[in-house]
Amino acid sequence: MLKLYPTIIIMLSCHISFAQTDTTKSQNHTLSIHGQVTIIPQYHFKFNAAYSGDNSLQTSEPTRTSFSTTLFLKYKPFKNSYIVFNPEAAGGKGLSKTLGIAGFSNGEVYRVGDPAPKPFIGRLYWEQRIPLSTEMEKVENDINQIAENTHKDYISIIAGKFSLTDFFDDSQISHDPRTQFFNWALMGNGGWDYPANTRGYTMGTVVQALYKDWAARTALTTVPIEANGPELQFKWGKAMGFVLELEKTHLFQKNEHQFSTLHLGYFINYANMGNYKASNNIIYFIPGTPPDITATRAYGRTKWGFYGNIDNHFGSIHFFVKASINDGKNESWAFTEIDKSFTTGIQLDGDLWKRKEDKFAIAYINNNLSTTHRQYLEKGGYGFLIGDGKLHYGAEQIIEAYYSAHLLKKIFLSPDYQFVWHPAYNQDRGPVHIIGLRLHADF
């Protein structure tokens, strides 16, 4: 795949002047160019902890700041064919090196260690569409979206590098930490350990069929070589990710402003995972030595489960519910250490108080672990994200609220507050009060 990057970039460069000329003559454009910048400083107040471990949230620390910028390029070289190219740069630090909370507080930070901004390719993929009907619809110019009149019903085949959350487990209310809730467990369903490298991207193929108000989609992708690692691999039946989703839009629709959207998904990941039960049962010869999940790793182990979410729109009031669960037998591998998750929240649009571009939202998160995963942490084991050395188990519960204030053009300032009970499922630590401020600009 890496060898394709120069070829696709050259294709984009060679056709860019033609594309810009064409867009002035027709409603059907061939190029879309957008960008974004997001800066998020976060701080948590001091909290009590009976003990701390290697992966604990620190009880006291300075403000940590994340930064990201993205260029969104989408080009249409042929009829029903598209190329998406998104170079990015990201840097900064998360609180406590992005450790200590399963539903981490900032979806814009990654566990990469080096805070210096680093450029990388986020997305680079080809999409080919096959029309299923002659019905057309108008599409506006937007991020990774070209202004055109195009077929409403089609089959889409996508191959390259992307984030699975670009296509699956979507929500108009709770999905994007750059414009909506900050928390990881509100970016998507926390129980779906979706295949991705440290920065949230994978490589593979997505096939979608969109017809009327229905959509069915599936994907086969790479998985990280190491838990939450930067490098990806694919080995059939041993190291790969699979997901299948059904979507119904305009469910219970009364009018264009009052409707619901439902997503239901099944997933299974294969990787070189450790097993919690096997780790718990190992007899250690050094007294006090905790179990080590990495000592039981084997290719072909799986993590499977289900997720669902529903968005409900009532004019200027929007309400969502999400739930997910995985089997919890084997090691958390890609996203975060959540085996069961339930979230719900509400968003109010600013036209209710004569600030059309503003919005206020509040949500509740309830995260849990499987029995063997919990026992592993109680014995002093560590995952890639959490581990306090021991554990007095309790559901990790979080409340998040933010206000997005429109400043000018496409610039928004969003103060955010999160209250965390039992960080990393530990009743002996916290609660934690986290405040943040997001500056986001689209161009």
C-alpha cells in the first residue's frame, strides 16, 4: 500500500488545475479541499488515591495540551470514482501520558510518547461506486465530500487506509472529539475494540450498499502487531479485523426535522492476544509478581461482540443511546480497555436561545469489565491503558458536558467538564474533576 502513495499524490497534482477549472463550469465538481485545526488543553484537580500503579492517573499534574491539524482532499478522477487523501500532524500530551482512565478524557491525544508534532498520512483510499438506481441527490461541498449531483442508491467499494469509524458506528450527536464530546467512550461504542494503530487508523477494504433508507456495510482490515501499537499486520484467521453493520435512517420519521437513525453491528478481531484466565492461573515463582498478559499471547485468539446506537432528532433537541459488549476473554488490543459500555446524552441547538451556531450537550458513560479482566487487574496485572497495581472494582462512570460557542466564520471555542467516578474501575481512587477548553477551526 505504501508504494501507492506517490502514484496517487502525482495523480492529484496533475489534475488539480483541471479540477479547479471544471468546478467553475458545473454543479458537479471534481475536487474538494478543506482543513481543520484543533487545540485542547486539559487539567484535572487533585484527587485522593489509596495507591497508584504504573498505569494510574496521576493525582496531581500540570495542564496537558493536544494539537492536531488535517488537510482533507477528495478528488474525482472518473465517473463514480474518488480518491481521499488526508495528511495530518498531531502532537502534545494527554493527562498522565494518556493512562489511567478507560474512557479517556481527550479523543485528540494518542499514546505515541513524543509530544512534538509529527506529520503522517491519516487516510489514503480509493472509492468506486456502482449505482443501484437512477434516483439522484444533491451533495454539498464539505469535509471529504465533493459538491455534485450523484446517485442516491449505490454500492461502494473502498480500499486503502482509513479509520473504521469513518464508516461504522456513526452518530450525528456523539462521534467527533473535534466538534462534539471529548471522551473516548463517546467517540463511538467503547465495547467495540475497533482495529486501529495508535493514531486510530487501519488498512483494508470496506464494502457498502446504500438503498433508500437502508445501508449494509462490512469491512476486513489489518490489526496492530502489538496491543495499541503503531504497526499493522494482516494474517488470515490469525491477525485481522471483521465488522458487519446494518443502518436504518429516517426511522420513526414525522418530518425532515424529527426522525431517528439506528446502527447495529457485529465485530470479531483476531490477533496475537493474551488470555486473561490463563494469565490469572499462571503460578509465579517470585512472591508478589503480578500476572502478565503478554506471557500468554498466541495468534488466532479472538475478541468478538456487538454494538448498537440510535440517534433521535426532535428539531433543535437531539438524544442518543449507545450500548456495546465484547466477550472479554482475551486481551484488549486496539482501542481501549472496556468490555461493556452504555452511554446516553442530549444535545440542544443554539437557535433555542438565539445563538444558531452554538450548542450545548451533556452525556453519561457507564463502562465495565468482564470477570476475568477484572480479576487480572485485581491481581496487579497491567493492560496497555490501565492498571493501578491492585483493584477495588467499581463501574467507571463519567459525566461530560460541553458548550460549543461560535466565534466567527468557522471558529469555535468549547469549554468542557468531565466528572469521573472510579477511574480505571477503581473505587479506591478519585473521583476526578477534569476541565478542558477546545479551540477548533475549519477552513
